[in-house]
Amino acid sequence: MDLVQNVLLAMIDYDAGDARRTQHFLKVYQFAGLIGRLEGLDANTQEIVEIAALVHDIGIRRSEEKYHSSAGTYQELEGPPEAEALLRRVGCPAALAGRVCWLVGHHHTYASISEPDHQILVEADFLVNAYEDGLDVSAIEQVRDRVFKTESGKKLLQTLYLSK
């Protein structure tokens, strides 16, 4: 089994009994993988994006326990240590785990996105959140104009939410 599959199975175990969260990270994983392939990421960056998509919300449980909130700031604070522990358990190389943990700690930070893995994770998460949160067209257009940069992400956003 490859590393991505090991992380996927570990995350399903981590979120056991919480089908909503599992469904969320699976959808983000699929969109992130698709955008990465369409954008022509190299194999290493593609693996980082896919693993980060799987673990991006791993800090929610701890945030709810400690702060009684799942707000993005708390997720970014609590997620990296949780992700690091899970990634260590599945044998993830330290450098890859370090980058994934950085992404987990910044997946709600839309300012100063400079690397494709960060951009793709943010776009994939928004593609799913827009549906799950029932965002209106105006809010989706604002995020499209302010945040989306990849051609693939823009196309998916347009097709899913802005085509009539």
C-alpha cells in the first residue's frame, strides 16, 4: 500500500463514527488530486497535496474540545500536532510531514499564498465548503475573484456553482 492510502485509512480510523467529517475530507482529497493533476504538479507536490487534503481538518476535534469552536484559527493551531502524530504513525518521511503540517496550519489563511500546494488545498476545500455551507452565488463569486488562481480550480468553481 502506498503512503496516501495509508493516510486515507488512518484518517478514516481517526474520524471513526463521524461520517460527515470523513465525507468532507474525501471530497477535498478528490478535488485537490484532480486540480493537482490538471495543473501538472510534479509527483512529490501531488503527494503532498493529496495527503494535506486528507488531514487538513484534523484539528477540528481538538479545537472543539479545547475552545468549544471549530473556527479556522483554532483548526490551524491544533491541526499540525495532530497531523504530525498521525503521519509519524504511518511512516511518513519527516520532510513531507513537515510540509503537510505547514499546510494544515495555513489552510484557512488566504493571504500570501505563494506555493501551488497551498493554493490547490485552499481551492479544493472551498469547492467542498461552498456546497456544504450552502453559500450563495455572491459569496462564491467574491471568493473566486479574491482567492482562486488555478485555471482548473476556477473552471471547477464556475461549472459547479456559477453556470446556469
